[in-house]
Amino acid sequence: MARKSPEEEHPVKAHGWAARDSSGVLSPFKFSRRATLEDDVRFKVLYCGICHTDLHFIKNDWGISTYPFVPGHEIVGEVTEVGSKVTKVKVGDKVGVGYFLGSCRSCENCSEGLENYCPKVVLTSGAPYHDGTITYGGYSNEMVCNEHFIIRFPENLPLDGGAPLLCAGATVYSPMKYYGIAKPGSHIGINGLGGLGHVAVKFAKALGAKVTVISTSDRKKDEALNHLGADAFLISRNVEDMKAAAGTMDGILDCVSAKHPLVPLLGLLKSHGKLVTLGVPAQPLELPLAPLVVGRKLVGGSNVAGVAETQEMIDVAGKHNITADIELVSMEDLNTAMERLAKGDVRYRFVIDVANTLKAP
């Protein structure tokens, strides 16, 4: 049997912007969303962050993209309808959806609140949902999602600056907590001051840690120290400064997704220190084992966060007034924003003003 068109798959008409092929060019797109089930939450999309992962997916950089592809997994909006069994939120509440909106709900990871590591996790964009249809993300007018995967937004947290936290915030908060590297009395290094790094500085400071930003040049020194509140700034190419800082850090969050050397970072760690990698460079990195063995050091990784921990992160953001530093863009400027993102020309996250700029077809 022929597969139904995106407009005919479900009963509720929807519209947004999609990429049709690996050129990554985004344009208006009509599709459909399912009717509200008894445990579903439907909401109008107000803002959606633009993540670097979106750029990889629209261009099929990882060879797993399905087209048409509607990106967007840093989605915030206002609830317009809830199913009969929904207890988590009500109509009018401000909510969000992050990197995933489904999982098996029964495996060991899911039972421990680690839905992000479920083998059957359903990504918010471009993934097969339980009913066999493909998920469409937040570059669209509305979303519908099982209430389990809905994140409640604190009333005081700005929705536009809060949207990127659903991915970037979760990605830095989870390893800080799991690896115990950001707490009162600890010294944490943040390598790379971009979309992830600038949010990491804010959360590490809120959790009570001393923070040193590590960068390849002094271009962002004033920004790190005087705007973001870092305690120190270290240029990784300055051999003398790196030597002076050797053995001083309890942990480092490595937010760099380009190929870079790990040995200088390992040298900054104390014995038993932990280097946690968040970026995924296209080329493998070299990892000499001697620095690990000599100092009983650890190299680990982390990927976003489960639902409960994402909610915890958003609540911490509300308590400490943490938002991403953003540049608001319109739907019409999407392709330009993607081009700028590819060049690193953003400080520090683009957010789409969906409600005010997405035109109905």
C-alpha cells in the first residue's frame, strides 16, 4: 500500500519549514499531526532554538537523515489542548519539548530516568514514531507530545532565552551532576565558549564551582570574565599559561566539536580528574593512555539528559535566572541563520520567533 503524503497522514493540518534534500535549504512545508490522544499535550509553538545538530541533519552530514526534514528540538510554547488522562499540565501552561519525544518506557535506562539512552528513543525530528510515521520538529506552528516527555517551564523564565536550554542546558547540566564536577569547592574548566560553553559557565557558577574558560585565543576573554562571570580565562595555545594551570582542575567539560588535541586538557586535571566530551568531531581524536594511567584520570561522554533531569535543569535555570544569550530570527531568515551558524557567526544561539513570523500557507 502506498504511503500517505505528509499532509494526509494525520487528521490535524500543520505547517512549518522543511529541508527537502541534502542541500539543507529550508522552505515552507505543509504536513499533519495526530489528533490529541488521552495522554497527549498539544501546544502552540512560540519559539524554537536552532541547534548545530539541526544543521547536521538538514545536510545529512551523518548519513541518517530522512526527507522532508522539519528540524527543531528546543521547542517552547503554550498548551492549547490536553488529553483526558493528562495531569502534568493544563491549557495555558508554558511547556517545552527537547531532543526526544518518545522511548520504550520499559528498558533499564527508561526505568532509571535515562530515556535519552533508550535503544528505542524517538528523536523529535526525522525519526520513526511508534505509529510508523516520521516525527516533525519545532520549526512549525504546533506540536503534540505524550505528556511524559513534556517539560514544564517556570513562570519567571523567558521563553525565548529558555528554549535553547532544552538541549544545550540539558547537555551541560547532566554531566556536571553525574560526574560531580560542578559543586561548591570544585574547579571546572569549560573548553570552548560557544552555544554549549556559555550556558555551561552559567550553570557551573550557579552550582557553586570555580570556573575557568579554556579557548584558543583571547578574543572572548572579556566576554567570559565580565559578562558570563567566569573566574579565569586560559588560552590553550599559550604553553606557559597551560603549564602554570597544570593539575588544578577537578573536571573539564569539552564543548568543542572540531578536531583538537586532548593531551593539553588532560594535563590541566588533578589526579582523579575527569574530562567529559560533549562534542562529536567528524574525525576521531587521539587519546594517549599514559596521562590517564599516571593520574588515574577519566575521559567520559554525555548526551543531553532524561526527562526528570531536564525538568530539574529548567527549574534550576528558573531559580538562578539562567537563559541562553540569543539572537532572535524570523522564519524568513532561517537559511541565512543556518549559513551563519555554519561559520560560527552567532553569539551564542539563534532562536526562531515562530509565533510571530511563521506564515500560514
